[in-house]
Amino acid sequence: MLRQISSSLICIVFFICFPMCKGIQKETVFFEDFNNSLIDESIWTIATWLEHGGQCGWDRCYIEDGNLIMELINEDSTILSSAIETKQTFLYGKWEARLKPSSLPGVLNSFYTIDWDNQSTPDPGDGTKQEIDIEFLTYTFEDDKGKVHFAVHAHGLRSFNTNPDIELDFDPSKDFHVWGFDITPEQIEWFVDGKTLLVYKYRENDVKINSPYRLKLNHWTQSDWILGPPELGMKSKYLIDWIKFTPHK
């Protein structure tokens, strides 16, 4: 009898200490440090389609020295760009990423969420298109300043955009910084290196985040508000050291 009681206690302790065991559900942290030699295709979809007027491709999205590298090249007047997104979907939680945008003027590096309605294609179908953006405008980068663009979108609803864009007291391309946003059922909070830059409250705006989404990053250019493309033959690099998502309990 004592042996049976001891065995039961051990089993209870085991399931408390190891909640991922069979029959126990727990939200888990997503963490990608890009320390493998190749991008994990069970986690990521690498874009090979046309996007924002550029041709995405495998060879411009790769791992080097523990960083994800995303390239853009203006080659013979053809824009060769890059994009990557998670296969997994997420909802409420805190996104953090250690990023170093390109220093080449005239490109845009992004870190954002998008509801594709569970499809990873350039023609994503009937999703809400709910989206939260961090977009780096490289033409604004100088010695001790730069600008970053934040936005919230959804299909059929009035978008939110920072206008004027958020002014920074540092050049984001000179070093890595930890960028991100915290998504809750009430608001979105953008930050860099632990400092809050902007809070977006749903009750004051049209778009609310309430649908699962993927995380996406891309590297592209246009002639309008990005002031691109870069000069012919120039190569631009966007570096991502790590990405983390901590779900809210």
C-alpha cells in the first residue's frame, strides 16, 4: 500500500514539474537564435515569390555567424529582395528581436505580424490582414539619429500609422538593438532596449488584434516613401540575431 501511495505521489510531481507531458497543455515560449548552419524549414517559410516589386529568393535569406541575413540587391535594374515568415501562428504575447537594419539608404527592413488566414502565399485569401508593423526607414539614418515607422492595419478598416514617424536619438544600423512589441487584448506597446516608444489602445482606434497571425520579416524597396531603390549593383544586408515570443498567461 505504501509503495502504491509513493508511486502515485511521484506521478503527480512528475506531471506538475513537466507540464508538456501527455494530457497537459501549456503555452510555450518561441525562441530562435539562428545558431544552426541552415534555416529550419519546419519553423520558417522562405519567400520565393514577387513582393513589393522585388523577386524574393532562397539565396538572399541565410544564416551566417549566428545571424539570419536578409539581402536586397539592385542587379541590372531588377530588385532581388528577401522575406521570411513563421509557419506557426501566435496571438497575445511579447515579441522581442535583436536586430541590426541595413545602413544602405533607400531600403526598408521590417519586423511585423500578419494574419494570412493560415496560408503562406503571396495571395493569402480571406484572412483579416490584421497587421502590426515595425519598419526601418534607412534613408533617415545618420550619425546619431534615425526614424522608425509603426503601423496597425486590417482589411476594410482605417489603418493607424505613425505620422510623423518615431524619431530616434541613435542610428539603428550602427549596432544591434532589441526591438519589439507587446500585444494584449487591450493594446499594443512598441519598445526598443526596454524603453517604450508608443502605446496603441484599441478603444481609441478602429483595428483590434484578435486573430492568430504569423511573424514576418522582409527587405524591400520602392521609390515613394522609402526613397529607393539603392544604386545599381549595391547590396543591402539586414541582420537578425535572435527572435523571442513570450505568450501571456
